[in-house]
Amino acid sequence: MMANRLVSEAFGRADNYDAHAGVQQQVAAMLAQAIGKVGVCAAPRVLEIGCGTGLLGAALMPMLPDARWVMSDLSSTMLARARARFAAANANIAFRVMDGQAPDVAGPFDLIVSSLAFQWFDDLGGATARLGGLLAPGGLLAFSTMIAGSFAQWREAHDGAPCGLADYPHADDLSAMGFAVREVELTVEGGGRAFLRHLRGIGADVPRAGHSPLSAGQLRQVIARFDSQGGRATYRVALCLRRNAASQ
């Protein structure tokens, strides 16, 4: 799909991803802690969707020393960075270029995880259903995703001009899918130009489908309004966990 190609290319260009990904690292740590609290089986089979450079893996692996992993990402460039991070230290990882919305890997898995990747899915409900079908009895699907209200300050600064940010699901929609949901907020500061550099640095500057870019003058006006309102952009994130039914 065209959207998948654009997302893959944008993340592939994020050469210094980790330097810009402070929020992403914090969210990965929070998700790992949430998984640790509910627990998984000993020596779990783990599938990670959208592994990026490996921030979630780095947070989870000390908690799961006997796990066997399949790390996947839509971007072969990102996957190569994860391989470089882990391959020498952990031989129990297979790396796979894969679209997490249409997994082409055989289960079952005891744990399927993803941090800040599912917001790029076209059909979140269908994707989580397909991934849930890869879980072993009693297995856990755990992910973090952006939710409605994210970057409200930047959206408001457009003052009627078209905003290229995507729409994100509501927390209630995730709860209705059967997930236990915890909402968290994190902030990026430094003004409008710093916010745009942040999005570009993590490969998240892909506009919504059909978006017409602002003119240079319009963008300057948006940045000025954003800065006058404090220059802070808030991530609203949901940590979502759902346990598969145990076998009878």
C-alpha cells in the first residue's frame, strides 16, 4: 500500500532516531513495566511489531532473559538498526521485515508487543484481532498507541488551516476491544520548529492521506501561534493489554 511505503521510507530516513526519541523511550519503559506487573510465562515466545531501533526490546529483555524473539518492522532500515543493537548480545532473536497489520509469521506466541506503532494501522480492530489469533492460550497482547487529544496544542495553532496530523483512536474505543487501558501524557517542549524537528527525527512526519501542505507563510503563522501558547506539544498515549483465554 502507498501509505505503508511512505511510512517505511520516513522511518528509514530517521538516521538519528534514538537522539530524538526521548518520549518513545519513556513509553517503551512504561509498557515494559506494565507487562512485568501482569506477568508472562517462563521462556516466552515473543513477537514484536514495529520494533524500530529496539527501544522496547531493550526495556523488556532484562525481564525475560529466556525469551525467544521475533522482531519485525515495516522498515528494513529500522530492522537493521535493531539487529545491530541486539544480534551480538542475544542469539535468540529472529529479525523479519513485516507489515504488522498482515502478519505472515507462524505462532503461537506467548507475548505479542508493540510500542507506538499501531497508530499507523489503517484498521486497528482488524489488526489486533489477527494478532490475537497468533497468541497461545493465556498469551498476552500488549501495545502502546497514540490516542485522541495528542498534539492538541499544535492542532489548535492551525486556527482553521489544514493540519496534516493523523486522527487517533479514543481510549474508549480501545477499551471496547477488550483491552485494559492506562492513559499517560508526555510533553515535547521547545517551540514549533523543535516540534517539527522532533517529528522528522523519529520519522513521524508522514501527513494524513490527502493532506495539502501549508504554504511557507501559513506554516510560519502556525509556528508563531504555537509558540505564543507555550510551545509545548502533548503526547496522549494508551498502554493496552489483553490476555488471551486459557485453554479449557
